[in-house]
Amino acid sequence: MKNLYARSHSTAWRWLLKMAWRDGKASSKRLFLFVASIVFGIAAVVAIQSFGENLKQNMALQSKALMGADYKIDSNHPPKETVSKLMDSLGGYQSREISFPSMAAFSGTEATKLVQVRGIEGGFPFYGMLETNPSNAAYQLNNAALVDATVMMQLGLNPGDSIRLGNITLPILASLKSIPGSNAVFSSIAPPVIIPYSFIDKTALVQTGSRVSYDFYFLDPNTDLEKLDESIGKVLDAEDADLDTHLSTSQRLGRRYDNFGKFLNLVAFIALLLGCVGIASSVQIYIKEKVQSIAVLKCLGADNRQVFLIYLLQVIAIGFVGGLLGTFAGVLLQQFFPYLLGDLIPVSFEIAVFPTVLLVGLLLGVIMSVLFSLNPLLGTLHISPLQALRVEGNQTKKKSKSQLFVSAAIVLFIFLFALWVLRNPLYALSFVLGIALTFLILAAVASLFIKLIKKYFPVGWHFPARQGVKNLFRPQNQTLILVLAIGIGTFLISTLYFTKDLLLAQAEIDAQANNPNLILLDVQSDQRQSVKQILTNAELELTEEVPIVTMRLHAIKGILTNAIRQDTTSRINRWILNHEFRVTYRDSLIASEEIQQGKWIGQVSDNTKIIPISVSDNLARDADLTVGDTLTFNVQGVLMKTQVSSIRAVDWGRVQLNFTVLFPRGVLENAPQFWVLSTHVPNEAASAAVQQDLVRDLPNISVIDLRQVLALVESLLGKIAWLINFMAFFSILTGLIVLLGALKTSKYQRIKENVLLRTLGAKGVQIFKIVIFEYGFLGLLGGITGVVLSLVSSQVMAIWLFDAPFIPSWVPFLILIPGIVLLVIFVGLTNSLAVIKSPPLAVLRKEVNV
Amino acid sequence: MCVLKLSEFIYLVGLTNTKLFLLYMPKILNVRNLKKTYSSGSNQLTVLQEINFDIEARETFAIVGPSGSGKTTLLGLCAGLDRSDTGEITLCDVALSGLSEDELAKLRNQKVGFVFQNFQLLPTLTALENVAVPLELQGNKNAMETAIELLGKVGLQDRIHHYPSQLSGGEQQRVAVARAFSNNPEILFADEPTGNLDTATGEKIVKLLFDLNKERGTTLVIVTHDLELAQQTQNILKLKGGRIVEHVKRASL
């Protein structure tokens, strides 16, 4: 008999394709939700991944221009002999620079400004451009200065005016539009001023405690930078100097976008997950609508495999089209990112289209649609041809092995995707577990609810209410599946909202009226009286007066830092070994500090041998410290033995001087130190007046006006917020599509019942009421559970992923939950509209027999 | 046409040696000791029992009975859409119990045609595509030509590109009839073919069914509760409560 049916392989496939096309073409309206779910998910993923790749690529391409040289050696001290020798052995530097922040005054204006003074000798920058107006300004030949263009504009300065820095006055040759290694954000606080190197000494601004940086630039394109780092990195470390290559510069810049990038990836992840839920529910409806057709096809002699393949081919095609549209939308979308972010991006941004991202977009479309369709598709195998005869056969719905296999594949897919996006197996695993846990909890809540409502059934309610509530636990009820869909959707949307809030709040600075807003840095001990006098004359109150002593770590727990540097197995973070700690001493804690472990000691006597100190929690973590451990500090030549007596939690978000290391009173009073003073100025004019006085009398003091910084931070946050909202909106839109899909599934369950009720004489209002009760409860249950679970997940992510405090807002409770409930009821009502408007039989024929 | 091979002949002899005389006529459907039960909850519901009958090739055959008598269940079993609990059905010389689901599907595709009460056209396919499907399933290269010809025979040559929703009930059933004959079946099962149609349209469909049946030499099995329709067939099998109560064989019409 077999040879009767023998037909060539290709004809068989051609027919399957033809059937898939014919059937899909006529069902295009019904496949809309399906495609939409994929498109939004993929668009978010592609846009975010592609943007990330572009950012990386641009930074790598322009990394030399970002630094201006192949590598540099820098230090906070004038180079020691070993370092000088080392530099000679490398062939000598091509250019050098001394830079520090300082106040500057200008001719023809009363204004003063905190600037970053950069004294340069030699041809730096070797890569990138020193853009000036007029162009090619030879400041070194003319013994003149280049001043940041924005400052020139703000203060109405022109080339030919002059600038006073400490003891010298230089003519301004040109305005400085850009210089490699300067980033827009920092430039707004301390705009760069470039002068010839030889004038630095004459300014007399380089004093103890000044934050001076000595940089030596090398032009050496043929050096293997990684090898160089290996060979001289440790030697330099030992001498408090650093090798900085153009590669590490761009990497460091890249890391700055870390939290932001993590959030965007979270958005992508959630959008895609929502898309997957959308696919699962839309295919479920789709196959449900096709049951009769499938039964007929089987009557006509199509076998299980053929039917399965017809719909699988459709799903693959839709996945492909969705992936294509989504990828296209994503590529378009990312074109807007640079405009939204503007100054935040350190490089001039050229958008390339990455084939890998495109490929992943397309593949994701196909894989996710196939994976999440497989369970409903496998269901077609169990559709009996008998159903064409309208005979309800013995329908055993067992979970087959293949369905378990599909579930496992889905879990694996989510894990792999999370891994791809987050690049961290632990995070990815926690994400998958989190999602699974959410599913379980939602399912438990739904079944508990069904039990409770059965037990305490409101017998006294009127008929529509009782009928509506009963629908929640009747046979074939949809409570579980809808609570799952609504719950997961709400959960994801609300998690996204909370995380967005969390990130934006993290950066928010509360500008209360009485907080200090003028910070004076680098005040030498002998200048304190003069500063106080100037403040008193200006009728300003001194709010804070903090001494700062700089020191480095000499040994940790008795092991020399030099030895730790050599030890590759050490768990101690490298920054600690090289860091110049700015330490203060006082006898009490301030509001932003809280003791976590140990005991705070605020005062010691002169003869204390081991000094009890307090360290911040992040330092304790990075240096692997607990209470009782010893640390030896090198305080400008003097070794001091200390012991960790307490570990503090510090709220770094507050605008306040916070310290990683805190000494008690009675030890550092006589050490070389400088001071930070702060005051509150009521307005712009008062701020300008006191700054002028300070610059005139005490030119080495740097003044930071926090109100300017706040304005700057606000504008930057505004841009980030825009992008975050924009992307979150995408995910939320996908979520709504998914909810619509899930609710449409329920349509077929209820329509027969409502038609029956209608036949028995139910009024339209009564049917409406029944629907409102049933769907209202479903919406409430799913919505509330979802939001509550998202509180937990956001808290977990705040701790593990973003490292930021989380204070939930009320918005999801006040807007999201009622919104979801109304949406669910609305869709429920529109589903029932046909029942109320048309005669019962017409509805049955139209909705059920198709 | 069924052609009895020698081996199959011997097999049938072995199987039914008590009623050897039956083998002298070419039998297209052979039903022996059929029993079918459904379980509903914890109850066992016997829908069919002790069903024995044969249908000869080219015969017209009606299964009648009141609602719930098991007519449609019997039809489903005979056409290989479902499996019996006990007993044996031989369709076109093939014992159905020995076939897998996919082999059953192939058998239906090659030798069986269906007409349903509610037409059961694929809503997403045009009239032409609906009629062509059984042929395309066989890999027939002339599927479209044959389908157009058949649609012409049922008088729908002007509506071949219409979707089912654009056709009236009578037109839909005519498409269904064309589809039923498209694969040149040896046996055609019709389940209440006039059930969803008004009397006049129903009569036209019945005439079409019988005419095509005659022209093509097909065996026709009709399930109906319409006695007038049943009177037009050569055999009437009366069912009640899942048992055969009467088998009327009439002279050829």
C-alpha cells in the first residue's frame, strides 16, 4: 500500500508551504497580536544591544583620540627617580602636563570661575584635535592661554582679554572648543584652561594637598600595550604612578555607563519575555480557532505530521517576519539614542549596523515564536478527526513527554538569553529562578483564591454577582491561566517602573534650603582664619569645616601592600592599594552614617599605639576587612598603625562630604592637612561676590557652586529619564498587547454560557454585570499579586544589581492596578458585546462554528 | 474499485469462515461485532453494541435512527475516524484495527469522501482550494484542473475564488460535495447532508449527491433521520439505543 502514497519529498514540502501560506493569508487579522508581540520585544532588544555595540565600537575606534596619545604615565606626585628612569628606558615622553583645579579671574569682568588648569609642554594631543577658535592657536609659542569656549561665551570674553591664575596673568589667545581627554560633564564643573607648561610654577598654585596630576604622554603606536602594562605596571604601582593606555581609557569610560546599560538590558529582557508570553497566548487562541479546520483536514486524509507542519511553518514565517520588522524597528529606534543622550556620550557617535545583532534579532524572532508556540502546536496532534462530526470523543489531555521537553527548552532559552544580555551566569540564573518563582507564587495565589471563594461563597449577593464569582471556580474556569497572564504582565511592568524610579531617585539630589551649596576646597590650615573673615564680611555662616589628611595604605592585616600586589590570589581590590585616601577626623558620626558592626570610638589619648578607626562598608568589602583587622597607613612619610573598630554604612547619595576612612580625634591634629569649608549662599549675586573676594585674596582655593552642579545634573538626568521612559514605554506596550491576547483567549470559554443565559432571558445589563464581576476579580487578583511580587523583585535587584536604596512609589498601586482592572473589564465587556447586540443563535454560529 | 487479491481473499475466508457466501459479492465495508463505549465521569456509556453489517460496492446505504441512537458514532467508526472497543471493521479490504493513525489518514485520503451536516469547509481557503486539498494531499499535479471541473459540475464555476463565508449554505454544501468526490473515492460518507439546509436546497443537494454517485460508481453511506431521504437508498439500517433494530434491503432503484 505504501507505494500508492509515494510522492517526491519536494512536492510534499511545496504543498505544506502552500497550505501554510493560504491559511495564514486569510488569518492575517488574527495573527496581528502574534506579530506585534514579537516586533516590540525584538525592537527593544535590537535597539539596546546595537546601541551598546555601537558605543563600544565608537569608543574603541576613537580611544586614541579620547586620550590623545598611545599611553601616558601619571601620578599625583612629581615623578620619583625610578619612574623618570623607567620613562627614559621607554624612549622618553613626547609631551608632559601638570593639571589641577583652580579659580580663575578674567580682565574686564568681575566674574571668577573654577577651572581645570592644564599646563602642557610638547605636541599633545597626538591623536584627535585641539579645536580652537581662531583655529591652530599656538599658545606655547605666544605664551598665552586657551580658555574653554563656554566660559568665554558666558563671561563675554574675547581673544585678547586676559586670565589671572594665581600669581600670573596671561593673554587669551583663542577659545578652546575641545581637547582629547576632556569630558563634557566634568568640563561643565571645571572647564579646561590650557597654558604653557613653563608657567605652572609661576602661578604658585601647586601646594600641599592640591589635587595635582602629573601626566607624561607617549607617542608609540607600535608598542604592545598589554605587554607594556604587564612589564611596568607593578613597578609604577610601587612608586604611586600609573600606566594608562588608550585602551583602558575607553574601557573606563565604557564602565561609566554600567548601571544605565544594566537597566536598558533589563528593559530588553522584560520586553522580550512579555513578547514570549504574548506569543504563547496568541498561538493558543489561534490554534483554538483552528480546531475544526484541523479535524476536517485530518478527515480529508492529512496526517498528524502534515497538520503540525502546516502550522509550524506559519509560526516560523511569522517569527521571521516579526523578527525582521522588529530588527528594522530596533535599528531605526537606536538612531534616536544619541540625540536623546547628547553630551552623555563621550565620543562623536557614528551608528553602524552590526550583522551579529541583526542576525540575533532574526533568530530570536524565529526561536521565540517556535518555542512558545510548540505547546499549543503539539496540541494539534491530539485533535481527533471525529471533531468534524461534532462528536465529543474521549479526550484525554495528558502532558506528553514532548511537552515537558518543550518546557525545559523554554527555561533554557530564557537562561541563555538572560546570559547574553547580562553577561553574568549568576545574574542570569537568578533571573530565571525569579521568573519561575513568580509563576509558582501566582499559581499558588490563584488556587488559594479559588479555594477561599468556594469556602466563603457570598450566598447573599444578587444573581449577576454570584454568577460572576461562580465563574471563577466552575469547571473549565480560566482563573488560573488569566491570573498567571495578568499577574506576570503586571509584575514585569511594575518591576520596570520601580527600577526606573530607583535609578532616577539614586541620582536625585535634594536641594534643601539650608544645605550648604558653596564648597571651598584646598583651604590650607593657615588660610582658615582669612576665609572665615571673608565669609563673615559677606554675612555668610560657616556650615561645615572639615579637615582632610591624605594618606596611603602601607599594610593590610600585617601584609605589606607591595606584597599584596604580587599576590595574584589576593581577593583585595586593586584600587585600594594605589588609592590616595582623603581622611578626616572627628568625635561624632554625621547623619549620613550608621554603624553596622563594631563600636564607634571618637576620641583617643595622645599615647594610643593602635588607633581605632572606622571604615565604610564598601571599603570593608573591597579590602576584605572585618572589625579587629589592622591597617597601617603611610601619612606623608609617617607610618600609623590602626585597627578597624567599626564598619559604617554611608549614604553616598547625599550631597555631603563622606569618607571611607574616619579617624578619631587626638591623632591627626598635627599632621599636614588642608580643609574643606562650606557655606550656604542665598543667591547667584552673593555667590559671585564671595567668590571674587576669595580668588583675590586666596587664589589657591577652589570654589564649587553646588547650584550650578545641580542644574547640570538635573539636565543630564532629564536626558537619561527621557530615554528610560521611552524604552520602558515599549515594554509596557508589549505588556498590554499580551494582556489583550490573554483575555481574547477567554472569549471562547464564556461566549457559549452567555448566549445560553441570553436565551434564558438574561438582560444585557445582567450579562454586563456578570462579566464585570468575573473580570474585575481576575484583574484585581492578578494586578495586586503582580505589583506585590514586583516590590520584592525590585528590592532584590536594588541590592544585587544596582547597589542602590529602594523606596517604592505609590504610582503602581494607584494607577497600574486600577488601570489593569479597568482594562481587563473593558476587554471582557467588548468580548461580550456581540452576545448582547445580536440574536443568540447568530452569535453561536459566528463565534463558535468558524 | 476494490480488487480482491488472492491473499486477501484467503485472509477473509479465514476470518469469516462461517459466512463464506458473503465473499461472492465484492464487499467494500464489513462490520463485525462492533461495540463502542464512552466513559463520562465514572459512568460507562455503551453507545453501540452487536453491530454487524456489510455494504457492497456501488450500493447506496442509509443509517437512520432517533437522536442519540449512535448513527454518527457508527459513521465515525466506519470511516476510521475513531476506534472501536471490540469487533472489526474492514474498509476496502483493509482491517482498520491494524492501522496506525497516519495509515488511517492515508486510507481516508485515497478511498474515502466526506460530506458533513455543517459543510466543514476550511474557512481560510477558497472554494477551489477547498476542493483541491484532498488531491493535493495525494500529490496530484492536476489538482486545480480537477477541482475546477468538479466545481463546474456542481454549478459553481463562477464562484471558485470565493471564501466559504461569501457563499450561501447551499453553495457551501455544493462545494463540500465537489470536495467529497475530488479524490475519486470508493466510498462516500455523508452525515446529515441536508440537516442545515432548507427543504428545496436540501433536495437539490441530495440529487447532486446521487447523480455524482451514479456517474462515478461510488458507494454512498448516508446518516440521516430524514426517512424520505433514506427511502431513496437501496439499504436502510435502523438503529435504536445503540443496536440494530432493522436492516431493510430493497431492490435496486
